[in-house]
Amino acid sequence: MDSSKNPHIGESFASFLRDEGIYEAVTATAIKRTLALQIAHEMAVQHISKAEMARRMKTSATQLGRLLDPDNDRVQLDTLMKAASAVGRTLSVTLA
């Protein structure tokens, strides 16, 4: 379909988000939700309780709760690294 005939069709969803000025916020939320789900999955697979996970990370249950909350995108990189290490994984961050 030709986008010149239909003004509702753009180049991509990413370009739409950029046009709306929300690309960075949406991307950050998606990344954080994905990481929270991956960490929770590893905890479940390895039968790691929240108390044990907090102990391994040397943090509080409250901080762990914020980390595992997919709607909380205010998590620091060092916290994500501790969580990855606590489940035997590494955190990889790249520029694309």
C-alpha cells in the first residue's frame, strides 16, 4: 500500500514513536520489562526465592521488588548487573 495515499501508514512503528516524541521512553520501558521478566524467569527455573535473591544481591527485599516490577523503569545499571550475577548470568549492554 502506498503511504502517499494513506496518511496513517508510515515507515515503521519506531518512526511513529519518534514522531510522537516517545521513542526513548517506550524503548526504555520495553528493555526494563524484558530484563525483569528474564530475571524472574531465571529465579523460577533455579528455584531461587525472593529472600535468597535479595541475599545474593546484598540488597533489601524492597529493592528487589522494584527490580522485578516491570513497570518500574528506574533501576540502576549496577543493580541489573548484581541481579544477573545472582542468577549466574552476565548483563550485556551494546550500542546499536
